[in-house]
Amino acid sequence: MRSMTGYGAAEGKVGKGKFFIEIRTVNHRYCDLQLKIPPKMGVLDPKLRKLIQGLIERGKIDFFLKEKIGVEPKVHLAINEPLVHEYQSVLRRLAKLIGQKPSTNILDYVDIRELIVAQESNVSYETLWPQVKRVAIQAIARLNKMRDTEGRFLQKDQSARIVKLNVLVKQIQKLADNDERRLQDDTSPLAERVDVAEEITRLQSHLAQYRGSLSDKGPIGRQLDFLLQEMNREINTIGSKALNTHISRLVVEIKSGLEKLREQVQNIE
């Protein structure tokens, strides 16, 4: 069993920089992923979504990625050759026009900064993906560790609550059996009203399925929610049929227990 609430973070070297990744999750009916990464890293968006959704089945997920140290691009200097040739051509024409021999050193006339340009190579974040993935997996692993820890507490608490509910259902069964024996006339409307054997059987079956599901691997939240709905249906029917005030009190207690289970189930993946 895994809770849908958790937090995980990690940082690591990516290229020449350092990335920080943070991920938070809370309960949600489906997998609702909000991915927040710098626009320049857009190429990583589908890769991150596929990775996250493959490791987190359900919940509202907020994923943040930022550069703690920028991924520095490689810079190299280059000569603006077309401009050099143009200057040389202009200088030759100028010398011819004024009848003087021009200097052979073009730098006598032109600032070197005009002739040399700094070029930055574009950062390929797709190439850096393996390193980004490693940091993301580490953050998700820490998140899921927290979710698993809380899930174990939920599982233990839910198991204890199911045991208590089974005890209450058996008390109802005993009281209902006594009521039926007191009503000798099978045709009496009262006899039909107190006959809750079918509902009790289904309720006990649902409780057994519920308890068995608690140890299942993978997402079980929706399955547990469905069983709770069915148990509520059965206990409501028992309550409407009951003539015994003791049974009515037990019904209220069971409904309260089911509601507490339901509140917890809303946070189970």
C-alpha cells in the first residue's frame, strides 16, 4: 500500500552545471502532473512526463526543475572572414583613389573586435537527458520512499479497523438471529424486516475482500473505495430493516468506522 502524499528532492551534476529537482504529491483521483521546467529545456518535457508517469501511478504531482549552476555552453572565437575581405577590398580601392600605397596591416585601420566574433555552441539538453534522468529518478525514489512509509502506517491502521468492524458485524448477526427465532410466524411482515442474513453475508464478504486487498501490490485505492461503497450499501439496508435498538446502535458504529476508512482511502494510491 502506498500513500499519495509525499515529497522528494535531489540535485546532481548535469553537464558543467548542477540541477535541482523537487517533486511533491497529494491525493487525486487520477494522475495529474504539473511539470515546471525552464522553457529552454522544452525538449525534456515529454521525456520527464513518461518517466514520472511510469513511476507514479496516481496523485496530483508537482514537479520542479531548476539550474543551481548553469550548464555553461562552449565558447570559441571565430574570424569574420567576409568582413575582413570587404575591408581589404575597400582599402585597396581607397589607396588607388588617393594614389597612396595602403598599409599591409589591416589592424592599423580596424578594431580587432570588429573582425573576431565569439560564438556559443547551443546546449543540447537531449544529449544531457541521461544525467537529468538520473537526478529525476533519485528525487522520485525519495518521494516514493516517503509514500511507502506512510502507506505502511495506513495499512496497519486499516487492518485494525477491519478487525473491529468484523467483530461488530458478528454482534449484529447474533442479535438478528435471536430476533428471528422470537418471530415464529414466517409470514409476518416483521419477520421479513429483521431477516438481514443476506446483507450480513455480503458485508462479511466485502470485509474479507477489503482486508485481503490491503496486502496487494500496486495501486489499490479505487478498489478499496468501491468495496467501501458496497459495504455502506449493505449496512444501510441492515439499518433500515433492524427493529432491535442494539442493532441500530451497532449500525451507527459501523457506518462511523466505514467513514474513517473512506477518509484514509482518499489518500491511498
